[in-house]
Amino acid sequence: MTSALFQLVTPAEALARLFERLPAPRAVERVGLTEAVGRWTAAPIAAPEPSPAFVRSAMDGYAVRAADTFGASEGLPAYLRVCGETPMGRAAELPVAPGEAQLIHTGGMLPPGADAVVMVEYTQPIDDDAIEVVRPAAPGANVVQAGEDLQPGDLVLPAGQRLRAQDAGVLAALGITEVEAAVRPRVGVLSSGDEIVPPQAAPGPGRVRDVNSTTLTALARAAGAEACAYGVAPDDRAELERRARAALAACDLLVISAGSSVSARDVTADVIAALGAPGVLAHGLAVKPGKPTIAALAGGTPVFGLPGNPVSAMVVFGLLVAPTIARLLGAPSVPEPRLTRARLTRNLSSQTGRLDFVPAALTRRGGEWWAEPVLGKSNLIATMVRASGMVRIPLDAGGAAEGAWVDVERF
């Protein structure tokens, strides 16, 4: 096993090796719109009815016959008799006859006979029964036609689209209150190391509290999965394998943090290799921080060995684990990160052939974003608290100079 370690690959290559062997998403379920936001549609959704269902006003004003306003101006207004008010939430039944106008509000049904709406600011009251119109309205002006947004049978959302708030809104407008989506995968997080104690414990000399169980389960939930922490396993191969197998049996994806580097005490790679075929697909990423990372597949279940340093673990989670969760949720491709273009406040060095991530705080100066690197070792989690995101230095950049434009992946 040792001879295969640290044959470095890019995150994209590691994902490609995993995804080409990863089974299709699991069974789908019907979920309500609120719960579905952030998940990927499992089937296309077509409009069952027109939207809007009736002709309605897009403005507050007066429903009119457009021909009655032709040529109207402030110097020569059109005079119309007000025949009433269009009711909200009910069918408009009172017709608009030639020479008449009817008060209407945004969203109100256009009454019979009317074919346009004059905005209220282009009218002046003469008395309680009449108005003058100072600007002409063309037929269809300030009117939303029935089916103008969607016609019955129109494709609203394709399969494989991540549902956003506006997507849920259009489905609600059509009376669609549930969608089909892949069942949320269950992610197990298992920490390892003799020096690790639970967060609630007081660490003795040479021991530290378990940070990764908390951060990684939170990241898994933010990525759309269900997540469960399986505690801390000691640096003992038999015990680590026993706990890993127990977690694997209950989960759709397993993350083991720490124990992935080359050391006599680091047994994670051997344990992961023993969990099931095809086993380890990549061990070692061309990334800093996060080089000692394992990506594997055990009998169809993705397994990741992440570095124990909290910053490294968070970086690799975003590169490998979050895209895999998205894949299990039905995403057709790796979701693009949220990037902000910013200028660096100082020089950053980087090794060619390695993708570097540096925590940075974003500030606005003169209408531009500036990224101030928050420097610190990868076992210092507070650097991530002070940062707005991670500066990405590409594989072949060889660093970035002060004032250079860089991509910052927002948290």
C-alpha cells in the first residue's frame, strides 16, 4: 500500500476517478417546496396551467379602451368617465364602454371591454366621476396577458436543476407544492487520533479537542446531506476499522479525518482500502493545504480520508466531499463555487503544479474588492473565522503579486 501513496493528482482528477465508478443517485422522494430548495430536481416539471391564469393589470391606474386615449397630451388631454372600480380577488364583470375608465389596482383582472391600463400618474381627477388622461396608452399597455409567463405544457424546470427560491416561487404559482428529488444522503464523520478528545472534555497534556467532527458535519448539512458524527477512534487499526465499518453500514458517504499522511501511526489508508472494492482511488492531492487526502469507493459508498488539520479538512471538503454530496443529490455536474474577483494586498508565493488556498478577508476600497490574506498554519481554525473566503492560486501560477487580481471562494 505504501508504494502507491502520494502519487499526487488534481482535485478534478480525483473526482473523475470517483464519479466514473459512483453508482447513480439513490431512490427519489416527493418533498415540499420549502424542503426542496437547494436540492436537484429528479424529473422535469411542466406547467399544468397558464400563468397568469387571466389578463391582469401590471400597474395601479385605470382600465381603458386604448383608442379613447390616442393623441392625449398634457395640452390636450382625453376626458373619460369613471364607471367604477375593478374588485381585487374577484372576477371583473362591469364592462368598460367607449369613453369610460375603471379604477384598477396591480394584479386586478382586466374588465370586459378594456384593452390597456393608464398609469395613475398619467391621469388627473376632474371630479368624482371623471378623469383626464395626459398620455396615450397603446393596446396591451401595462397589461399582463393570460399565459404570458407560462403556457400549459411549457417546461418550467428540467431534471438536474438545483431548486432556488425563485424556482420554488414559480412552482407555487402553478399550484405545484411537491417535487421529486433524490433522498438526502447520510454522511458519517469519524475522527481519529490518540490525542483527540470530545469537545466537551477538558484536554490533558498533549491532547486537543475534536474540531473536525463539528465543522465537517456542519459542512455536510450545508451541502444538503444528513450528517452524523461517530466520535473519535484511537490510533489502532483494528478499532478504527471496526468503527469505520459500523459507520459505513449506516451511511451513504463516510469521512474519516486525520491519519491520512505517511507515518507508522497513520493507518487510515490501510483501513479504507480494507473497507471494500475498488478501494483507494487517489491518495494525495496537488493542493495546499490538504495534500494527504484519500478518495476511495467501498462497495459503491464514497469514503474520504481528510487531513486532521482543521483548515486542510475544510478546504478538501469543499473540493471533494461537497461535490460528491451534490452528485448523490442528483447534480449533473460539479457545482461551480461562488467566486469574487479581488485584488491582493500583499505578495503570495506558490509552488508551480499545486493549487493553493489562502484564507483572506475581503474589504471594499475605491469600488473594488481587496483580499487581505489571513496567514497561519493549517491547524489554526481561527484563521478561517477571520476570513471571508479562500484565495485560489491556480496550479501553474507560481504565486500572485500584490495588487494582482485573484479569485476568492466565498464561505
